[in-house]
Amino acid sequence: MIANGATYRPLYKTIVLRIGKIVGTMLLASCLLVLVFRWVTVPVSSLMMQRWLAAHSSGATGFKLRYQWVGLEKIAPHAGRAVMAAEDQRFLHHFGFDFQAMSRAWQDNPHRDRPRGASTITQQVAKNLFLWPGRSWLRKGLEAYFTLLLEVLWPKQRILEVYLNVAEFGPDIFGIQAASSAFFHKPAARLTANEAALLAAVLPNPRQFNAASPSAYVKGRAQWIERQARNL
């Protein structure tokens, strides 16, 4: 016993207790943040902030971030089907992780840290909305954690709505509304099936591919996406 009558507690127990409180607070805060965005319009994503910081730190002039939120009811249904066909065909049936797609992706290219096709739409929302670029175990663990939170706290419709609004479709062009305006000069509600497929086709590399002036690869991929979307 110490002078004030309190029970002696070894230093390591005090440290563990404090770490536990910090972790608990962070978990609670992250849950509340995800829960808030279930209903509140997303004002900015982590990826948008990264683009802005990179441009300003490099002294780039003329930087313009194009982003305009639009509700799912004002987006042509073609768009949702197109991104699911392109990025995550089992989106409506898995719980954030598509282990079948992961297995196929690793078999196709076992040497990549994250083969193309291994990330679900939910994982991409978690990454783009909350996290930073990187391949550390901490970063991967947080992505898995936020993916599970999104699947637990958001309906699939909300996950798809946020994805369509925060995905990058061109250099510093975020969201289906800004992309539709930039590339096709129309609102997202008026996108045709082919235009939606072209936008989905550039998602693997939106800073290189262009939906308005598609390469042969993008055209071919868009045709494949249209065919796949008809079956969803």
C-alpha cells in the first residue's frame, strides 16, 4: 500500500490501461464518424485532401478539384450497374471482402501486393474516404476495420452512393456528377449505358485513361462492362 491508501499498481498495468483507453476512444470515434456519414453528405474524402495537399506542396498552379455530391436517386441506374460490373460483381452478396475474387486475382498475378480486382467497392470506399496511400500492415488493418464498419453500419445502397460520389474518374475529378459534366457535358441522371461503362472503364487508372477520348483498351473494356452489367 502507498501513503494515500491506494493499491499499488505496477507501471506496466498503468501503461496498458492508458493505451486501452486511447484505443477505446479511437474505436468509438471511428464508429461515430462512420455512423454520421451514413446520413450526412460527405464534404471531402481523404483522397481529395491528399490531391490538394500534393498540389499545394509542389507549388502547382491552376489546381482545381472538381467534386459535386449527388444523391443516388439523381444518378442513372446504368452507373451503379457499370461500376459493379467493372469493380465488384458480387458487391450485393458479400460482406465487404470477396474471397473468390481475391483468389482469382492472386492466381492471375501472384507477385503483386494487391492484385487488380482484389478490392471490393466497400474496401475502396474505406480507403478513399478515411485512409492514406500505403501498403503497411497498419494501413491494411485499418482498411479491413473500416470495411467491416461500413458493412455493419451502412446499407449497400449507401455504400454504392458514396462510392459513386468519391471515386476518382479523371485527374482531380471526383464523383459521377463531376465526371459526367466534365466528359459528357450532362448531369449524371442522363448518362447512357455506354457513357456509364466508359466512366467505369477508366477506374483502374483515372489519371491516365480518359472517358471522353477513350483508348482502344478503354473502349474494349467499356464494351465488356456493358455486357456484364446486363446480367446484374
